[in-house]
Amino acid sequence: MAAYKVLVTGGCGYIGSHTSIDLLQKGFEVVSVDSLERSKAFVADRVSEISGKAFHNYAFDCRDYAQLRQVFTAHPDIRGIIHFAAYKAVGESVEQPLMYYDNNINSLINVLRVAEEFDVQDFVFSSSCSVYGNAAELPVSEATPLAEAESPYGRTKVISEKIIQEYSINSRMRFILLRYFNPTGAHTSGLLGEIPFGSPQNLIPVITETAIGRRASLTVFGDDYDTRDGSCIRDYIHVMDIAEAHTLGLQYLQSNRNTDQVEILNLGSGNGISVLEMIRSFESVTGRTLNYQIGPRREGDVIAVYADNSRAKKLLGWECKQGVDDMMRTAWAWEQRMQEENIREK
Ligand SMILES: NC(=O)c1ccc[n+]([C@@H]2O[C@H](COP(=O)([O-])OP(=O)(O)OC[C@H]3O[C@@H](n4cnc5c(N)ncnc54)[C@H](O)[C@@H]3O)[C@@H](O)[C@H]2O)c1
């Protein structure tokens, strides 16, 4: 039987590249469309190198419908789509909301249109725990009511989910919406990881950039919250665990196991880890002392959020294989590799 061919949009991005490797290693064929606006061309070569399989990226913007059609004309056997391509920086979305609505919404609409035209069966969409806003209950399950989005970025994910749900009513396509918590870490090969664009705000890149000397110090925003050590609690999940869930998601749709046309699944580790615990894990894994200080609380920070991931485990047979120490070890190896190879400047 011919291999299942999948279009991955944003296939040279952080999660898209790790997912492409996992898909290729499990027998899928992968075609990528990534404008490379927030990635680097060498990533496609790394995906091939690590997986040992062919991987081609078409470098154009998903908002270009004519070029999307050409990809499907060249690959009429594409049966599934994983749609990652989007902007993702919360702060930037507050500064430039139109840029976020334009890219994140119009890319999705175009990809859905081309999927319909070429009769694609399966569609996996990258959503985010940001749709829960300041969640009223813990752990957060898929039944937790969505709260007001905290940023234009978060709102693009709420709107995208709604677009898919409304579109699905008159479509034969099957959908999985994956709500990621905090993806982190890097590929265990040491050859690939997240390439920061601009100044990253996420905790782990800030930790590794501080350790390598790109930042003088790191600030913990508040140690007087009502948590076990006073710092905020988040649910971190290794990017390779996130990647595998996409492969399992496509296999799930492929084998007609879905009961709902649109399945929504949380992808988190299920464990809440505090900022101070993350710092301690980094120090113990790497043997380095981090230069950090306690600062005031940061406006808008949620005190604690972590996932109920039982639905993804049950439906996909998925589980997290990597713990916090693995996240730190791989993120640190990647930060060092980026410095050695001057990857930010490539
Ligand atoms: N990383 C996270 O913390 C996180 C958390 C929740 C959800 N997500 C979502 O997961 C998806 C992937 O995130 P990521 O961390 O891999 O981000 P990323 O920025 O590393 O990857 C996105 C890729 O898409 C490309 N891209 C963006 N817009 C495009 C367009 N219009 N056409 C073609 N290519 C385009 C970029 O060049 C980039 O390589 C995004 O939809 C993001 O919103 C990410």
C-alpha cells in the first residue's frame, strides 16, 4: 500500500520540524510549506538528516492560494494536513494585532479551501492552551469553559477553532484540534531545536540564553503566589512528545477511530511545575549556577495552569516519554549547538 502523504504547513518551524521527523520515521511521506519567515532553510536538511528520509519544503506563504494549488497538483496523493503555520508571540500580537489576524486566520482559510478542492480527508490543527484564558478550574480539561482570550494571538486560536467547527458541519473532512500547553526542549539528536526570533519570552529559552551569557540574568516574576514555593506553575511538555501526538492523531483518523468529526485534545504533561523548580532542574542537570533574581509579579500572569491530558492518552494511546530533566538537557545541548554553529546568524 502506498505511504500516506501529509502536507505539513510550517514544517520548518519548531514543532513542525520535530513532527515531520516523527512522521517520516514512522513511514509517512511529508511535504512541507513554510515561508521560512520564522525559520531557516537549513532546517529542512536537518529533518532529512535525522530521519534519513526525503523531505522537501516549498518556501512560500500559505496565504498564496495559487501556490498551494500547485503543491496539490504536484502531489495529488496528499491525504492529510497538519497546519502549524502561524505567528505565535503573545507580546508581538498585542503590538501588531492585524498582522496576527491576517496571517493566522487567512492561512487557515486558504489551507481549508485547498483541502476541500483536493478532497483531503484528515486535518490536524495547532491550537493552544491560551484558548482557556485565565482558566477557572485545575487541571484544565477540554470541557473547561473557554475564557476571554488574553491576547490577539490567543483570540486567533479561538477564532480558528470556531472556523473549523463551523466549516466541519458541511464537510466530510475529519479534524483534530490539539491544544498545546508549553512545548519545550529540543531533539535528542542535538541537531535541531527552537530557533528564537526576536527576544524569546518563554522560560526555557530565557534560562538557556542566561546560562550561555546572551542575557546577564533572569527575573522570576513573583515568589509570593499561593503555590508550593511562591512562583507560578505551568505545564511544560517536551516537543518530541508533542510531535508524536500528531503522528498518533493522523493514525487515529486514518483508522476511523474518531467518534466526533472534530476531536479536541489537550497536549500537556499533566504536571504543574513551578518556575523555581524549573531553574533547579536546569542547575542540577547542567551543573551550572543560574544568575537569577526575584522580581515583582508581572501583570497578566496566570498563577497556575496545567492540563488534564487523559483524553489524549485514552483516544490516541499517547503518553509523555520525556520529563523536565530531559527538557532541560536537550534545550541546553541545543543552545550550545546554536552558539557553536552560529545558527541565529545563518
Ligand atoms: N511553541 C509554542 O509555545 C506553541 C504553543 C501553543 C501553540 N503553538 C502553535 O503551534 C504552531 C507551531 O508553533 P511553533 O512553535 O512551531 O512556531 P514556529 O514559529 O517555530 O513555526 C511556525 C512556522 O510557520 C512558518 N509560517 C508562519 N506563517 C506562515 C505562512 N503564512 N505561510 C507559510 N509559513 C508560515 C514560519 O516560518 C515558521 O517556520 C503555531 O500555530 C503556534 O501558534 C505553539
